[in-house]
Amino acid sequence: MNDISALEADILAEVAAAGTEPALEEVRVRALGKKGAVSERMKALGSMTPEERRDMGPILNGLKQRVADAILTRRSVLEEEALEDRLKTERIDVSLPTRPGPLADGRIHPVTQVTDELTAIFADMGFSIAEGPDIETDYYNFTALNFPEAHPARDMHDTFFFNPREDGERMLLRTHTSPVQIHTMEDVEPPIRVIIPGRTYRCDSDQTHTPMFHQLEGLVIDKQTHIGQLKWVLQEFCKAFFEIDDVKMRFRPSFFPFTEPSLEVDVGCDYRGNEIRLGEGDDWMEILGCGMVHPNVLKNCGLDPDVYQGFAWGMGIDRLAMLKYGMPDLRAFFDADVRWLKHYGFRPLDMPTLFGGLSS
């Protein structure tokens, strides 16, 4: 009896001294586990005489129950203390102002905003959106667009080429979104009226050029199209995008392999120090290139140039954003500077619409 009383006293002292739940669990295993002190004594009952079991059974069962109750009580105390500690460390001061959510603090990148503005304008004119892969073949990026082999115009594009494949063909990062025009003319029966926004890539980097930039091209193919329609589309676009009632435009002869005739478009503006005002003044600024689709391009797409004709144009989305919203350096578009984005970005729910105002 004395040794059982001493054992109980030792176990209850260890239970009371356990300061954490893992420490308490160790005490439980040492006392009530399969090889615990109490469990070993319970196993010894099998080797006792019936008279000894009658005397020792209640004593050992009582010991086991008292130890289990003590452990359960101590565990409840430790859980309560742990909860109090968590409440102290995780307490929230509800008197502090709440943080703004993403709708209040988030911003839409100017490139995304301007792309949405362009889409809204041309959708109102009846254009749909076409898309294509960023990685293209030489055929779709150059040859189908009337770039002959070794033609100097290929050098204007500073192309990123991949390593040659087993068949010798070299894939490339598209230098313009024009390959999508070829895919569209191959897959869609005219009439065609599409705009093509997307990323393009050229090996160039300075204040107004980046290795990756964004373009938007437009394409119209039908049996009766002419350059007057092209001018009207671009004039209406400029008035809607720059949100001015009257815009001066001039069309200058130029050269692009995929259009004939080819034109570059300038808008009238006024340079005042670091400020540019459109729709007034006697200065000019180039904003895009355009022209009538070259007959060779139509032939490459399986269209008869004696039946179909069309016009196309292309413009830089990044530069349009710079021009409209007064951003001085194109490289800042891709610096991921939150301060810049908060200054030039747009609120998430400010969706551009023609009836509500593109930039309102």
C-alpha cells in the first residue's frame, strides 16, 4: 500500500507540474500508457491469487481513475490558459479604421484601360475581336504578309528568334499582331471586320520603346471597300478616343509590305512646353499606320483580289496611353511600381463606355 500511495503522490505531482499540453501528455503515457507505471501494476493482477486480486483490484482501479481525473482536470486548465494567451496576442482593436478593400485600393493598369477603351469604340462600329498566338512561324509573321526572303523590311523589326527546330524552321516572337490577320482571313469567310489587340515583341529598349509592347490592329475585308471608308473609321476613332469634337488629321504616303497604298496618320496638336494639346495648334504627331491590303496578302490567304479588297491599320496601345494620359516614359509601364500605378491607374469599376465617357 505504501508504494502505491507513493506512486500516486509522484504521478499527481508530475501532473500538477506539467506546464504545457505536450508535457502533460508525456506524464499520461508514463502513468497510463501500455508500459506505464499504473498499467504495469494492473497487469500484475493476473498473477495474483483470487484473495489478493479481490483486495488489490479496487485499489489499483481507484488509482487509475484518480490519475485519469487529475490529468483531465489539468488538461482543461492548460487549454484555458492557452486560449487566454491567444486572446491576448491575437486581440484586435475594433476601434481602428478598416483597411480599404480591393475595389477601393486596387487599380487597373493604363494599358488594360486603354485596350478596353479601344474595344468599346470599335465594338460600337461593328468590329469583333480576334486573337492569336504570341509565338509564330516566319511564314505567318513575314512571308504571308508580303515580306520576301532577305527583304530589308524584315530588318526593321528586330526580331526575337528561337533556336532552329529539327526541320530547320525557326519560330519567333511575333513582331506585330498582323499574323492574326492572316489566320483570320484563312479561317473566316468575308466580310471580315475585326480588331486585334495583343502583345508584340522587338529587340529594342529606350524611353519610347520596350522589348514587349502592345498593339491593336484592325482589318476590314469585303467586296466593296475603299480608302474613304478607312479614313472615316480612323477619324471617328480619334474623335471618340481623344474625346474631342473636331480633330485635324493628315494622311502621308508611306511603305508597308502588306498594304498598297500605305499611309501614316498624323493628328493636329499644339506643343506647349511639356504639354501636348490635341485638336488645336499647327503641329503634327504621328499616331498610326494604315493602308489598303496588298493583293499578294489576299492571294496568300486564298482570297481573290479581283473579288475582295480591304484595309487595315495598326497602332501602339502603350503610346496611345502615354499620349492621352500624359505619361513621359514607356519603361515605367513595366516597372511594377505601386506608387506609379496608384497615380496613373484606374478604379476597377470605372469601365469605359461611349455613352458614359471613356475616361470619366
